[in-house]
Amino acid sequence: MIDTAPTVEPTYVISTIGLAKRFRDIEAVAGVDLRVPAGGVYGFLGPNGAGKTTTIRMLLGLIRPTRGTAHLFGEQVASGRAVLDRVGALVERPAFYPYLSAPDNLRLLGLTRGIAESRLRTAVPDALGRVGLTEAARRKAGRFSTGMRQRLGIAAALLGNPELVILDEPANGLDPNGVVDVRELISGLARDGTTIFLSSHVLPEVEQLCDRVAILQKGRIIAEGATKEMLRQGERLYVRFETAAETERAKPILGALGPVSEVDGGAVSIPRRPGEEVLRPLVEAGLYPAELYVKRQTLESVFIELTGDHDAATPPEQGRATEPPPGGGAA
Amino acid sequence: MSGLIRAELLRFRKRRSLQIIVLAVPMLVAFFFVAGLMSFGPEQPPCDPAAIRDQLISEGFGLGMPPEDLEPLLAETVAQQCQFVEQQREQYQQIRSTYAFPQSLVTVLGTGTFLLFALILLTATTIGDDFSWATIRTTLLASSHRVRLLAVRLGALVVIALGLVASLLLLGVSLPATIAAVGTQLPPAAPVNLGGLAVMVVGLLEASLVVITFAAAATLLVRSGSLTLVVMLVYVVVEAAILTLLLQFDAFRHDGSLEWLLDAFPVRGLSTLLEVASRVASGVTRYEGDVIRGLGDATVPMVALLVWALVFGAIAFRRFARMDIAE
């Protein structure tokens, strides 16, 4: 049942209040509160089965929430609401009529969307061009590869220049060039003022693209905020001394600045602090670090730390190697 | 709304299998019309007493009998055989006349079950494929107006049904003319009762509406076109079983107080409606002791079919408006 709509600030493109969905015994989404501001790219992350796609389906009116409400542009989402016409979306594996060509599929979806036939004459080739499908345009969609279908799905989401584009795993099945193309496409859309809501497992992509992220686990949001802030909060300062005795003497001094943890190689780490704030008490105590460095966090490491899910992070062929501890920037 | 209609047209225009199903209806009707006529052979010649007499003699009839006894017996047998031939000739003429215009209209509309099968297939295929291909999700992402989407889809199927009924009427006119053009003479046909013919057409359209809405509701409930066909078969069996059970009670038997209720069941109602209308239309109200009182006998099935169409339609719309799209 959709609850009676409480007033929601229309400044948020997407907002949900206690959004939940139960499938028989399984609570797929257990009360999600989201606030997605207008403009930019918003990342929606979570391990497999966290409830991302179910949340997206509820946002798009494909499934009805068990409780809570979802609003787009301040208007409650429900089947047939005009507000959904302002949204373009790609959800999971895109599906098309196999007996129609790519342009015919787009034309059909455009007509269904209420776009005039005359406008579609330019909009369809334009959308196909944006996703690099111009040459394959005459082929029936049933003969498309997974990557081509994915590109066509993105083209369908962009048809009619929606104000909000929701992309669920847009890089699925794409080759590395395709991933780069999609990244550039998303950046371009965001620059043009379109709000992008991006659900993806390719965390380096998300890190590069998203201004804000929300991390979902077991149907609940466990972290939300600006991407830079989230990465900065996870950063740690590493201090290494020549001798073990120095390290032992430094521990209580550093401990006054934050929780200390010892890492392999004799270094100790504390949450990132300005270098001067760390060095002054050490030097006053006659301790001179041999090395002082900051280990830069990646979204992947933040994600793994928060969710404890090592399998859900970026697949090896698309991911970035974990940054070695000494490789970070200086404090 | 016009965009949705154009989209529906595009779907149909590019889908060969749907076009084949639609084209199969007039083709099958034409085939069975011609085959039916052929099964009654070419027009039989009138009785030739001399030929029969010669045949009887050559077969040894009355061999050894005195001529004064044989002659009256032979004459009586020839007369009997001639009477039988004339009766058969008359019966064949009558049957063959149902293939001549305007009786051909009733004959063609009587094969309306092809139309209904085609509509079940079309409805189950067009709605079911959207679930098996998951294009229902893509479509609903393009437009969330579920009621409008289903209304346009069902509307398109109703337009196809109208087109097919019109094609049947056209066949009813053109087939006798074509048959005559290729040299097969048909006996003159009696005029048809226009009221009966109109009820037949309306009945077929009502039945079309029932099968479209039933198939739509079933497909949306089971999310599969092929399963819908199974549901249809199961329904027919279940209805037959219920009718058999009801007929155990006197009230439901012939002239019972509740006999009319049997015609409120969709399959039985359709059968009654078409039988009553076709017999009134062709002027055969009395047949082997079974008497049709008039078009009034079609009232219950006509009302019932309309109610069933509304009920199934309401189920389909409610289901589609509320269902979760997990595809």
C-alpha cells in the first residue's frame, strides 16, 4: 500500500520516506530514506541482493512499495503519474522487441512516451549516435549482443531528454571502450544539467562520476554523503619510525590524536590529521618519523569496509588494483 | 493516446506471426466453405425412371417372375427409388442453397469459432510475449499509464475482431460469386432474416470481446501466453463439468425453472446464441423436433456474454494496474 503522501520538498529530484518492499518472507527493502538533489550524478551502491534494483523499480512505479513513499520532483510516484514522464531509465538487462530494428524499437518507445513522430525522426538517430549504434541500426534487436542491447537500453533511457535519468548497472556487458563511452556520456549529461541516479558495481567509475553516494545493505542505507567527504573520512595518516622503541614511545602521543592501529612494516596509523598537528608533539618528545604518509581511500575500500562484502566490489577485469600503503600522497 | 495507438500499429505491422494468425481466419473460413460445398458433390441429375428400370433388370430384379406380376412390382420399385432420389436431391439442393447468397452469410458466420481461436491466440501472444521478453518493463518505463496501455492493446484487438467479422461478411458475399464464376451453379437461396443475421454478428462481436478480455485477464494472471491457452482449455472442461453437474437437477433440465441459467455460462451461452441466431437468420426454426421460439431465446446469452466481458475486462485492468513488474 502506498501511504498518504507527506509533504516533500520539491528541491529533491528523488526522495523516499521509509520505502520498503517485502516479497513473501523476504524483506528486500527495509525502509530506505533517500534525498537526491537536482543536478550531478548520484551513486547508489550496495552488494548483490542489497535491494538496489527493487528500490529503483519502486521509484519508477514498476512495483508497489509495501510501506513508505517515493517521490520524484516532489510528486508521489504511482502508476500513471505524469511525473514519471520526466524520467528516463535503464533497469537491469534492457529488453526490446526482438523482431524490431533498433530505430523501430526506439520509435515505438518514443511514441509510447508521447513524443511526436516528427520529433522522433531526429531524436532516434541522435540517440543511436550517442551510444555508438548508428552502424548496427538496421539489425533486429534480437540479434544484438549483450553490450549492444545495453547501449540500446541507454539510448532508450535518453530518448526525449528526460530531466532525471536512472541507470541500473549501465556498464553491464560492455567492453572497456563501452565503459569509457558510458562514463563520458554520463558526465556529458550531468554537465548539461540532467540528474543521473547511477547504480553500479564498477566502483572506480562511480568514484569518478558521482558527486554523492548512498550505500545500501540488506535493504537499508548504511552510509550516505558527498563522495569526496566519504573518501576523506576514511583516509588515515601513517607514521613510521626507524626503531621499534621509537614506535612504542610514539603510540601514546599519537593515541591522543585518535585511535591508533599498527600495520605491517612497523608503521602506526591514525585518522588523517594535519601534518603539523601530528609532527609537533612528536618532535617535542624527540621523535623524528622516518616516513609520514597518507593512504588515499578508494570508494572500493570504503565500500568493502562498510559492507564487509569483498565479492560485491568491482569485478577484477574492470577494477583497479588496491593501492599499496606507501603509494599515497604526503601529509 | 495517439502515440500509444501508433506504437501498437507499429508492433502489429512488423510482426509477421500476428499477421499470419489474422490472415489465417478468412483463409480457413474460405477453405472450409468450399470444402463443405464440395462434400455435397455436384448438382445431382433428376430421377430417370427408364435408367433405374434398366439397372434393376440388369441386376436380375424379378428374375423368373411372370411378366404380369413383374411389371407392377418393377413400376412400384422404380417409383420408390425415384422418390428417394428426389428426396435426396431436394435435401442436397437445400444444403447447397446454404452456400448461395444470401444464406452464405449465415454459413460463413457459423464458422466464427476460427475467429475466436484467432483472437485467443492474438491476445495471449501479444500480452504474453511482453512478459516473456520482459518488454513490459521497457514499455512501462516509457509510459507508466497502465490503464491506457492496456486499453489501447485491447482496443487494437477489438478493431482486429471487427475487421475479421467484416472479412467474414465479405466472404459470405464474394465466395458464392466466385464459385459461380468458376462454373459451379448453386441453387437459389431463401432470403435471410436480417434480425437473425444482425444478432449473429453482434453475438460474434460479443463473443470476441469475451475471449479477448478472458485471455487478457488470464495472461496477466499467469504472466504467460502459452499458459493462457492451457487456462482456456481448463476453463472449457470446468464449465462442461459444472453444466453436467447442474443437469442432474430437474430445475436445470429442459423446461425447468432454471434452465435459462445454463445459457449464462460463457461457452454454452455462445453456442446457444449462435445456434438461435443462425437458425432464425436462415429460417430453420424447427429442426428434428427442436423448436426455436425466436430471437428472444438469445436474450440470456447476449446479456450474459456482455456481463462476462465486463467482468473479465475489470479483472484484467485491475490486475494490470496493481501488479508488480518483476520482469
